[in-house]
Amino acid sequence: MHTILVTGGLGFIGSETVIALINNGYEPVIVDNLSNSKEAVLDRIETITGKRVPFIKLDVCDEEPLRKVFAQYKIDAVIHFAGLKAVGESVEKPLLYYQNNLMSSLTLLKVMKEFDVRNIVFSSSATVYGVPERVPLTESDPVTHATNPYGETKVMIEHILMDTQAAWKELNVALLRYFNPIGAHPSGLLGEDPNGIPNNLMPYISQVAIGKRDHLRIWGDTYPTPDGTGIRDYIHVVDLAEGHVATLKKLDKNPGLVIYNLGTGKGTSVLEMVHAFEEATGVKVPYKIYPPRAGDVAENYANCDKASEELGWKAKYNVVDACRDAFNFQKKNPDGIK
Ligand code: WQD
């Protein structure tokens, strides 16, 4: 397995994974429609790795341009990140999310079949578990309905991949259920660079820390948790990227269908994240308590024993490391990647 097509490869997790692929001797090829990423990321990948990665601007829903990429490169595996991923936006624009996320995946699988490309790693999400009945979550916990259309697209694409693998036995499918990706590349050249006001906790805290936002709004402190704030499993994006490389090695053994939680196995509350950030950076993060955010669950963190046993992969970094790297990126890119 050598040439890896990375859809959405200029995004936050995609670009970090491209670096991990290069560091592990693979040849990545990036396709991205730049709807939520910047072409300048390609230069930064080159600065970090010394490699100019082939990049083709396209929308994975567009069959012809995608077919040309498969014809030009002998692709051995696909890592499929491309997709819309804003929970709130998906509630306002469900059809956009179903159309984009499902059609891109269906088109990708159609072209993979045509070119007999037999390995796919899918960027799924802990959100497929919906409201957890218990934590920590294992891969055998029920996947019924997510709490939003974005999460529902992940549930549906998991089903599309499972059914496709059941019919096309030579296809190897890995479903990777990420928990909460945070942090940045240690160089500060790559990191989470959302458009507009960040929905997610870490980029918002980072922007407060550089004075771009006045204070952090903590969405609720009356949850049934030790300090009343929401608990999540925050995983450093570099650990997450390495998890994809470990998964490719697993697919090389033709396992058929595999499913892994990628997290740290540890729950951290919002207030604990604020304290971790202050410890990592020495910067005070002012905050105010606001009513709970619609759709939020109290606790959501992973049991990652399966990935550890079957992939030999474990997260190495903790939330203080991730806060340090996120702040370093934010300081160096106060207005995002240009
Ligand atoms: C984390 C905690 C908030 C912002 C979502 C998606 C998930 C994945 C990661 C794509 C919660 C609290 C947050 C803020 C806050 N995305 N918070 N103030 O909602 O766990 O997961 O992003 O795959 O699929 O569902 O992440 O960072 O938004 O929230 O208090 O300004 O921080 O209430 O407890 P979430 P988050």
C-alpha cells in the first residue's frame, strides 16, 4: 500500500494526516474543494515535510474530475475526510448536509469500484452514538440516531460502507469514530482554523486567549458531572493522524470491516479544559456561564481498548499538550491561515 488519496486533505485533520502519511513513507494525493480549507495549507505541508504533495481542486461529488484522479494515480487506499461538519449549520440546512455528505461518499465508492481500489478509511464521529446510555463508549454500543443531521450523515455513510463491503468482499473498510479533535501541529503552521465564530471549545478559548474574543461562554454548569460542565474526550490531532496510519497497516491485512473509537479514554470537563489551557499557556481565560446549548449531552468519552489491542495505537498527548499547541498556532495565525 503506497499511494493514498486523501479527500478533504487540506482540512484540520486531513492536513495533519497527510503529514503523518509522509512521515511513514506513504505518497499522499490530496483532493479538496476548498469550501472549508485554504490552498496555503499545501505550502505549509511542504515547509513541514519538504514534500510538495499533489493537490487537485475538486468536489468529490463531481464524478468526472474524480475519475481523472483515479486514472492518473495508482491509488491503493482512500482516506475520506471531505464533508460538511458544522453541527449547528446542519440543523439549519439538513438538505445541504445530506446532499453533500452522502453524494460525495456514494460517488467516491462508485469510482473506487470502477478502478478496483479496495481500501477506504472513513472519518466518522462519536456523534453516531447519539445520547450515550453509558460512558465510556465502546464500538459495540448502539448506533441508532445522532442528535443532528450532520451526525445522521455519518450514521448513514457508515451503513453505506458496511453494505458495500458485505457485497464487495474484497473491499476493506475502516470506520474511525473520532471524539473531540483539538490541538495543532507543534510548529504552529497548521491547526484548527474555523471560518467565523468558532462553534468548538478549543478554538474559541484560543481566540479569547489572544484577545480576539472577550470571554468564553460556558454552555451550562448544571449537568450531572463533578463540576456541572460538559465532559468530552479531547484528542490531540497529531495522535488522531497517527491513528489513521495505524489503520492503513491494519487494512493491509484484509480485515474486511473494522470499527475503532479514536480518543484518549479520558473525560475532561469544560472547566478542566479552561484550567488546562491556563496551565499550558500562563494566560487567564475569562468566562461566563450561559444556559446549556441545545443538543449538547452531559458526558461523552471513549473506551479505546480496541484500537490499542488491534492497531497497537494509543494517544500519546494530553489536554495540556493540546492546549499548548493550539495556543501556539493561534498566536502565529491570529486571523487564520492566509
Ligand atoms: C465541547 C464542550 C460544550 C464551545 C462537536 C461535534 C462532533 C465533533 C466535535 C465533528 C461541550 C462546551 C463549547 C463554547 C462551551 N465535530 N462549549 N463553549 O459539541 O462535543 O462535538 O465537535 O466531527 O461531532 O458534535 O464539541 O467543542 O462544540 O463542545 O461551553 O464556546 O464544550 O457545551 O460541553 P462537541 P464542542
